[in-house]
Amino acid sequence: MLHVEAIYWIVGAFLLVAAFMDARIGRWSAAAFWAVIAVPFFFGDAILDAMKEGTRWPAQAVGIGLVALGVLAARGKLRMHEDSREAQAERRGEAARLGNKLFVPALAIPLATVALVLSAPYFRWNATPLIDASQATLISLGIACLVALAIGLRVVRAPLSQGLVEGRRLLDALGWAALLPMVLATLGSVFAATGVGDAIAAIVGAVIPADSRLACLAAFALGMVVFTVIMGNAFAAFPVMMAGVGLPLLVLRHHANPAVLGSIGMLTGYCGTLLTPMAANFNIVPAVLLELPDQYGVIRAQWPTALILLAVNCMLLWMLVFR
């Protein structure tokens, strides 16, 4: 059976390759940064098992690694220098030659992921499933990325080594921002475990009339947007707002439909994603990759859309959640 750990090992191996490539050209800060990040991908389960058994040094080692990442990022030497004009001209010429074929690998990732997730229950060897059902989405995404890599190499007619070189160049172009999605994704569970949801419930109950459906719904919708802006991730904001407002006030007190509240509530949170630089993988990374003169240009272009979507989602919540 294929487990998600295999995908983690592949990611860790790529990070080590990137670290080795950076070390070869004297980019020691970047090499150390990617090497430190690779360690949890290889030994994450072993670290968790040791911590569950009461061994303290793995947690301390992880803490030291986090401090090291902060120091390396603060030095400002992670991002690589701009390519020469000759290299930029060569890439533009190759892009013009390939045209829309460049989008094929990118489109292959979501299409292959959906296909694998839907067909995973049918992948069996005798009675044994080939893909771990508990992590089918992550495993399918990892396989889809490998499929997209193969398609990309075929489209541009390049060897695997060139794919690794360009992957390392992209990773260095992103710098520390490549780590933000992983870090921000953990905030929701951390906040929920530390009682932030209960604190929000107490504050909302003291500020707004808890007997008012409209007031509670507005607090939930706006809270999803605000927390997403702060944390950069609607997935991080969702458990906090559901624990603080959604479940105690809307579902239990006003008998809201939890399925509708959850689905449209997440869409409402995504409106905050369009407004915040904390969502670096959506708003800052594209500006870096496209070499925009304004690093906040993506946010400036999409904030009107975010506000329109917010208004539409609020109306949908009011019309559907209490039916």
C-alpha cells in the first residue's frame, strides 16, 4: 500500500538535491535552509513517536531548527540573484516557441489529482488497496505532481536533471515564502488547541446580541475574513471561527445547517485570502515570479473582486443557512 510518507520522502529528497545544488555554487545560506526543512520530511514520524514516548530532545531539536530557519531567512541571502539578460532572453524565446503547451503540465496536476482520488477505491491488489484511503487526497496530489513533471519534461524535451535544476531555481526564487503555506496551515489547529475559539465565543457573546441570527451570522462571516487576513489561510481561520461562533451560536442556538455554514463559510474566508500579503503563495509569490514592479500588485488588482464575493457569500449564508 502506498502511504503519504512516500510523498514526504520524495519532497525531502528534492529539498536535499536543492541544498546540494546551492552548496555547489556557494549559496550556503540557501543550502542550509533547504537541508533543515528536509529533515522533518524524512524523520517526521520518528520525531513524533519519540515525543509521544516522553523523549524531549526531538522537540528541542525541532525548536533549534526553527530558530535556525528564522536566522537564515533574516540574513536576506536566500533568494538568488536575477538571471543574466542572455538567460532571460533564452527563456522568453523558449516560452514563445512552446506557446500554450506550457500550461499542459500545470493543468495536469488538478486533473490527475481528481482522477486519482475518484479512482483510488478501485486500485487494489487482490483485497489490498494500493493507496491509503485515509490520505488519498495528499497521495493523489503527490502522484499528480510527478505525472506533471514527466509531462513537462516531455513537452520541453528536457532530461530529468534539467527539471531538478529548474525546480531548485524556482525554489530559490521564492526563498522563505515557500515555507509560509506549511506554517500557516498549522495555525488553525494550534489556535483551536489553545482555546482561542472559546475566547472568541466569549468576546462575541459580550459584544453582539447572541439572540440575533443576523448578528451572529455577520460575526461569523466577517470573523472568517479577518482571521484569514491575519493568518493568511482560510483553513487556519475555519476551526477557530467554527469553534467560537459557528457551532455554539449558529448551529446549536439558532439551528443553522452545518453543511451549508461550513461550505459557504470557507468560501467567505477565501475572500480574505485575496486581501492579505500573509497568503504569500497566492499574492506575493506570483508577484515575485512575474517580476512585477509592485509586490502588492496582485492584491491591488483583486480586492474589488474580494469585496463583491464577500457580499454575495453573506447573502447566500442568510438565504440558505437557516432553511
